[in-house]
Amino acid sequence: MTSTLFSPFELNSTLTLKNRILMAPLTRCMADENLVPTEQMAQYYARRADTGLIISEATIIRPDGQGYPNTPGLFNQAQVDGWKKVTTAVHNNGGKIFAQLWHVGRVAHPFFFGSGDVLSASNIGIEGSVPRMRNLSYQTPRAASVEEIAQLVADYAKAAKNAIAAGFDGVEIHGANGYLIDQFLHLASNNRSDEYGGSVQNMSRFALEVVDAVIAAVGSDRVALRLSPGAYFLMEGHHDDRAVFDHLLQALNSRSLAFVHIGIFDDSMTFDYLGGHASDYVRKHYTGTLVGVGGYTAQTGAKAIAENRFDLVAVGRPMIANPDYISRVKNSEPLKEYEESMLQVLV
Ligand code: FNR
Ligand code: 8K6
């Protein structure tokens, strides 16, 4: 029974969603050579405006946050103008859209931004190479200094302001999937001994500073956060990670965010150190609106919401395969199966 998905959901006094199905953030690597969103991207998002909320593909806050080709930015006027076309097209079709704010940290490659260091929480690198550009191996990052951390926090806030100037309804801070903020939150990538490492308070500090700066910039009603307490991508899990997330989620309870969103590919995964599914773990510790994701259909998403496991469901790959996902589900029409080859064009 999916009808519960199609009733409006009040996120807060500023934003009400027309249904409970979100378009998950999906990197498409289709921005132009200056990382400006294109007209094709505007049409692609506009076709999905009947979802309750679109979360944009991850969008870099500054040049050294880039780790994949042609990912859009939100750090100059041309990019703001490009995104304005996207948000206008979505709004004209009656939709709402948040920008996902991204810095990849140690997953960055200077190939994309010229000279300069790759920054992370610590000087702990990852193995492997940039997808689609296998000749570019990942570099050992440099631990950001306290001054550089302050600048990063300011740059997240500036990108959030740019997002609002570009017409977005809000922002989702990308704190998940092994990227910069997540690199501060996990033991495998943070061995600092200053105020940003070594204790649960210190390891949570960068994430909370970014959250607070972005809230100060655009207001808490328009700010969401994506988190991966269960390490599954570009990150190794550690038994003691849990205490960090226990602390972080408790601290987030008093921040009045629009929502927290699980960062995971398949929510049927379980994590020993979290005592089960990542979504169930966050539900237990976080009292605000929670978005579940990862392998859900409209049916299984509706069931999870009915069981109070989360409040809203985000859909990723099926949304790539089916621009008309919402009407197909509403009318019980069959869905097209997602295939990786679909990533080559914006349909
Ligand atoms: C993703 N995902 C993702 N997550 C994120 O936070 N920012 C992003 O830019 C991307 N980009 C991205 C690209 C592609 C091609 C895929 C397949 C996935 C993860 C995505 O938001 C979602 O969590 C997963 O796809 C799981 O949901 P589904 O696809 O099972 O509904
Ligand atoms: C060039 C394309 C760049 C796409 C970047 C974002 C892709 C995110 C996809 C996440 C995939 C995670 C798969 C990990 C599964 C691990 C299961 C243990």
C-alpha cells in the first residue's frame, strides 16, 4: 500500500513537501567544463519535479573539493547563474530542490584543480584511482591545519548562501559516503590529536561547525545533513566509530535541521558496531525527521515509514531509469530497470 507516500509532509514552518518520496542525490558528471550546470541538467531535474523534494547531485563548494570529472560547483557567479536555470525549471513545474554541498577531501585529485594539496582530516590516503580516469591514482592527503579548517567551514557557509541566491529551497550538507566531513568522523581517517581528533567531541567538531555555520547562513529550516555512520564506501568502519556518532546525533537533536538523511547504497546492510541497520541506529539516537534510502521500492519504503523506521524515503537509481517515477508508482505502472549504461545520458 503506497498511498501514505502521497500525502503532504510538513518538514517545518518554512517547507511542506507534496509527497514523501525524495529524489536522492545522484552524481551525473554532466556539468560543463567550468562546472556550470547546463540546460540539459535543468530539463532533467524539471522532469522529476513531482517528487516531494529533489536533492541535487553533489556540488563542490570550492575547487579543491573535486574528485570526479564535470561535477557542478557553487563557488562562482557563472555556477550560481547555471543553477538558477535548474531551480527555475523545477519551480515552474511545481517542485522543490535542495543543493547537496560537497567537498571530497582525500578523494580529490589535483588533476581537476591544478596545483595545491589534497586536504583531509589526517594524512591517511585511500587506495585506487579516480573512476573513469584510471590513470589518476589517489594521493596521500595533508591534514588540514586549524586555520584551513576555519576556511573550509566558511566556504561551506558561502556555498550555502550561493545556493539560496541560485534559488534552491535549501541545502543538504554532504557529510556521508567517505568524503571530507565523514573523514573527520571515522577513526580510520582521523588520527588527529588537536581539537579535531582524539575524542568523540573533537571528532564531531568539524561536522558541527559546518552545520552551525550553514544554519547561521541560511536558517535551520533550510538545512539538512547526510551521514554514513556505517562505513561502506571509501572508508573502513571501526568499532569506536559508534561513540562518535552517538555524540554527534545527540548534538544534532538540538539543531532543528530540516532532516537527517542516511548515506548508504543498500539499507539491508548491517553493521556490527551499530547493532544492525544504519537507519535503525540513527532512528534510535536522532529525534528529528529522518530520510531512509538504499534499495527501497515505493512498497518497501511505504512499509518502513508505516513501521516508523523513518519519515521519508529517497530513491536513487530507479529515479535515473524513470523520470516519471512518481506517476508510474501512483498508477501502478511497471518501472524500467536501472542499468549502469543509463549514466551516459540525461533522460
Ligand atoms: C549516488 N549516490 C550519491 N550520494 C550522494 O550523497 N551524493 C551523490 O552525488 C551521489 N551520487 C550517486 C551517483 C550514482 C550514479 C549512484 C548510483 C548513487 C548514492 C545515492 O544517493 C543513493 O544513496 C543510492 O543510490 C542508494 O539508493 P537507491 O539507488 O538504491 O535508491
Ligand atoms: C564518475 C562517477 C562518479 C560517481 C560518484 C558517486 C558515486 C557514488 C556511488 C556510490 C557507490 C557505492 C557502492 C559501494 C557499494 C559497497 C557495498 C559494500
